[in-house]
Amino acid sequence: MYIETQLLDPEAPLHVTFSFKTDREVGTLLQRRVDDLLLSIELLNGHLCLCSLRGQGSSTLVQELPEYLSNNKWHTVEASLGGVVSLIRLLCTEGSCTGDSSAEVQLLEQASALPVPGTVRQSLFIGAVGGSWGLDRAVDEADYPPAFLGCFRDVFVDSHLVLPVIVPEDSDIQANINVGCSDKDKCDNSPCQNRGRCVSKGWRSYMCECHRPYEGNNCAEEYITARFGNKDLESYAVFSLDDDASDTLTISMFIRTRQSSGLLFILANGTSQYLRLWLEEGRVKVQVNNFETLVGRATVSDGHFHLVTVKLEGTAATLLQSAQDQGSMPIRHIRAHPGDLVFIGGLPDSRASRSFGGYFKGCVQDLRINSKRLQFYPIATPVESYNLEQLINVEQRCSSDNACAVNPCLNGGVCYSMWDDFICNCPPNTAGQRCEEVKWCELSPCPTSSLCQPRSQGFECNSILQYRSNGKIRRNLTSVFLSFRTRQSTATLLHAQRDTHYLTISLQDSHLVMEIQARDDKLTVQSQGPISDGEWHTVAFSMENKTLTTSRWIMAVDGSQKEPSISKTAAGDLNFLREGADIFLGGLSLDAGVKLSGCLGTVEIGGLLLPFHLDMELNLPRPQEEQFTRINSNSAPQYGCWGTSVCAPNPCQNQGVCKDLFDLHHCTCPSEWTGPLCQDSADSCASSPCIYGNCTNLPGGFRCVCELGYSGEQCEEEVDMCENSNCSYGATCLKGFQTYTCLCPQNLTGLYCELPLLPVSTCMGTRWKYSCFNGGNCSETDNTCYCLPGFTGQW
């Protein structure tokens, strides 16, 4: 607050009293200037001081109070500021006063702007230094005494009360003054945005520690993102260093890309590029001094922002991605110098950029070397940044190319744009990123009696048929796969021959045998055990080493369920089947050999399925170039898999049930019959089924007659003799061996405690006492009783 008045006597003292409250140890509370004399009341290290400054001289400490006043309590001060004598005095601290400054209250009025003749102008500043505190001397702004931060009240100047007034915001009279005295922690209102951390700095002051890439007093401003390679343009930026970097060099930036390669950062001097960062296979690669190289473990080409940091500390380099350590390596020490250039996103020479995977396509944000920024587009908050020399085809904000503009989705797929990418919503009969894979089998191209199997470039219709080659195959044929089902012990499954070369797969004594003669080499490999059991089996034959001209062959039956067989000798591959070879399934030829009685499933040679149907039988032609085709179009194959009708008529006798097990039957017999055809009567008692009893054969079963004390269908359960006892209510059943006894209560009697126990009468005879039982009464005749009906006897 600024106050100006007129004085008749410049040496006359000015009397000021005021109360203040603060927790700051430094600050200018009041300044008075008359001509070339400047008197200041200041807080220095929490103590109230009076200082004097005249003309071009130096400031002099006039008085210092011993009390510590920066304790956030109210203190009342009295000051006399004169040209000859000046002093300050502490009157009160939180109501404990040493003097009385009460007076008649009058408002202090500002002097007229026009000076009164014979008067001297005095300037009074409350809470801060005046604009001319140095008395027109050239003073650095950093040397200004700090302003007061706290509260004033009851300010009297020569017994006149000073109050704040309502003034425009640009007024020179007062600034930054609020009514009231609140010391509430500013961090309670969470002023820091974007996850910034609020740090309280004392009286109504705070500081925000911002998370990258945000900046500003309240972390409200974000560093502007630079977009490289928009619409596939060649783009790059060049910065120049203007200071000596420290021994530790740290480069950090946020990057976002979907490209697996591209140049990120190069630091170069006049002779070499001594630090390089680029993308290779989606990973960050760092090279120092054109030699030492470090590659990150995690990919960053997923379309999300990643914070990439490279630290060069002495003779060690470390790479971090999103605060995760990606590795480190020893290096020769490097140091950046003023005038060195930083290239971002590429180099002016496109051929040189291609050495690092080409120009970068993506976004870069908040790029820093140590703590100094490299801003492609400056933000409003002033920050220290290196000079931008060139900016070629680099745009603001992280926009995306419209990948759907060229409609990359095939076969009717609908394109949806993502950031620098796209996704195709494919029709039901297609698959793949661009719907390029047609699901041919969903178009139902095969006859109803066959099964459609998808292939990489088409489909096959699979049934149990005969096969042959078409002569257009270019791949190496180093394997055979087939599935079959039979109970024959001897038969030929597959035979192929061209000139002296041949391949035969057959059953010999229920064992599977493969024979090959190729390149004058011959081998035989046989299964470990018999497999003519009527079950489906899959067999895979393959060369042990497909890179050699000749190799041993391996036979694997039913995958990993059985131990594979390996030939003892070596032979060549089956490339003689690629042209001019006849292939037969089910026999040596159409007329010779023991034909297969059973079923053949999938058959492949070199990964190529032998087609079951003619092209004319398909709803769509097979699009793949490499094929095996049928040549015996006159023969009609049978679809499905079944054996001979072994259950018609029913061979099982005595109402046995026949089950077809593929060229084998099994009879499930009634209980009274046994034998392969249920032809023998079964002895149901032969196994002694009755445990504690005697067995009797019955039609369809048996019957057990149990011993006393046992029950159950097989007399296996011990009977609880008390379970159905005749003991009356209140009696206790006592189990015994094959019987039981009733224990009667005091008022019951009888075998089963079924009778009430009648009272007993005691009688006095002439010679002795006697008792009458069961309700009998004493008689007049000695030693006799009158009995109740139903009872007899002497007593």
C-alpha cells in the first residue's frame, strides 16, 4: 500500500503503530522516504529491525528487537520515524501489552497531488518496498528486499487509521491486498492439476511438482506434442546446444508410434555422431561413439506413449523405458559441447536416415537433455530450452493418418480407423487382419458325404477314398501322414511308384511297415506293436534331418502315445512323386495285391492333402496351385466308414445283445447265460455269493437263505436283534447272541416288561412277618393272603 502526504518540517518524526502476523522470517513491513532519507522496518531472521539509508550511502541497522516475531502470532509495534531520531518498540504480543496506543480514530487522507508551497512530500509504503527505494540508484531487481507476506491490522499513522480502499487492478496505490487474515493451507484445495503434487510453502503459499509432460504453476499446461511423418512425409527437427553439459548426460522423451523402425535422436558434433537412438523391430536401440550398442527388451511400437530415457554417466550407459530398466553397458566417456546439433526424427540426408530404419513416424513430447527442454512448439510457461534451428514437416498435436482412406479391408470387410492403424470387421466367411483369408469351408463347397478341411490357400474335401498326384508340386516332399482303421493283419494301404523309385505303406502280421527306395537307397521301418485292432490310428512318417540328401526316417503312431520307430538305414526324400508318379490307396494297384478292408482317413504327402473328390464334384474349384488329383474318375468311392455287418443276423443266443466293434462283434448276455454267443447256462452260485447263508440257483440269478442273525441279498448284513424287539415302552433291550432280553423298570414286570408291578403288603403273623405280592391282602389266617383275580398261591 502506498501513502503520500505533505510535511512542513522534513525532520519531524512520523509516529506509526500497527499489528502484524506472519511465519516468514524476512519481509519489509514499512518504508518511509523523505527527500533522500529512507527508513525501513523489516523482519530479518524473525527479528524486527529498523534500517536507515541516506542518499548514495549504504543501509545502516539502527535498531533490532531481541524478540522472535515470526511465530504466526499477532504483534503490535510502535515506531517513531524521524530525520534525527528513530526507534521502534514492541507493545503487544497476542494481548500481552506493555503500552497503550489507543487514541481518537481518524481516517488518514491522501495529500493533494499538487504540492503545497513550503512543504516536503513524504512517501510511505506498507508491506513492500517502493519503486524508488534505492533513491534512483541502479540496483539489480534480485537485490530488492523481500515483500511482506502476512497480515496487518490496526495501522495508525500519526493517530490516523489506514484502511485499504477499492481501486482498479492496475492502480499504483495498493496491490495484492485481501480483506481478512486467513492462513489456510493452499494445498487443501488441491490446486495442482494432472496428478501434480502440492507442496506447502508456508503462509498462503505452495508449489506444484508436476508429472511429465505437464508444466506451470498448477501443472495445467502440457508440452505440445510434435507429429512426425504425418501422411508419410519425411520430417525432422534440428536443435543446437548452447551450454556445456555436465559429466552426466540424460536424454528423455515421450514417444508414440506403431512403426517398428525409424530414427529417433542423434547428437552430433562437427566430426561424428556420438550418440544415436533408433527403433529396430519395435525396440529402442542406443549406440554410443559409433560402437557400443544397447537394445531394449520391451517393444514400444504398440501405439501408446512410452517414456524413453538414456543416461550416460561417466563410462556407463543405461536405457530405461517407462521407468523400467532395459539394460546397461560400459562406454567410453562422452561430453556435449556448445554448437553440437541434435537431430530428431531423421536427418536432412534421406539415405543416411534409411540406415536407421528411415524417418520416424509417430509423436514426440517433452524432449529433454538433462533438465533443459527441446521445444518444437513453445508453451506459455517460460522454461529453459535449447534453440530450434530447423523444423521440417513437423506438425502440432499427435494426429493420426486415416488408414481407412485406401480401404485396406478385403472381401467386403468394413474398416474402422485407429491411431495410425485400422481394424477390419470381417464377414463371417473371412478372417485375417485384412479379411484376406477366406473361410472356404463356411461356403459349403463339399458334397454332403464329405468333410471340408481348410488349407492355407484353399480347401480340401476329405472322405475315405483313393488318391493320386497332379505333377505341379514344387516343395520338398519329406513326410507322409495318414489315418486308417482296420482289423486286417495283411494289406496294402498306400503304394506309389515311378520308374525304380517307390513308396509302400502296408500291414504285415498286423504291424505297419513303410518301405522306400529313392536315389538307389532303400530302407524299411516298422511299428513297435500290432495296430490292426479296429480302432482309428494316425501315423506320421518324416525324415529325421530334412536338410540332408539322405536321412533316416521316423514313424510315429498316434502322436506321442507310443514310442516312435526309426529306420536303421537312410534314404532320400519323396520328390520323385512330384511328377509322373502313380499313387494308389488301398492296394498295390487297381488289380494287384491284397486290398485294404477298412477305412482310410486323411492322407497327406509333404503336407499336401490327396483330394477325395473330383473338381467337377465340388461347388467351388480348389484355388491352390500345388495339388494331388484323382485320375481314376470312373470308380465311385464310398463315403463313410463301416465294417461288415457282423450283427445281422444276430449271432447272440438266449436274448444276448450284439454290439458291432468294426468287423468284430461282442455279445452282452443275460445273467443266467454265458459264453461268446451266450450259449452256456451260468452257475450263479459258483462264486459263493451268500456270505452267511446257503445259495440256491434260480432262473436268471440266485437266492440266499440266511443264517439266524443275518440278512441282506447276500446275507452280508448282521441283524440288530433289538431293532424289532417286543420290549414294552420304557424297557431297555439288551442284545445277546441271536436273541435279546428286556430289562424292566421298577413299575413293570414280565418277559417283555408288559405287566404292571402290583404293590406288596407286609403282614404280621403270630410267629413271623410275611408279605403278600401282586396286590394281595393279609388274611386272618396266619401265613396266607387274599389274592387278586388272576393270581394264586400262598403269598
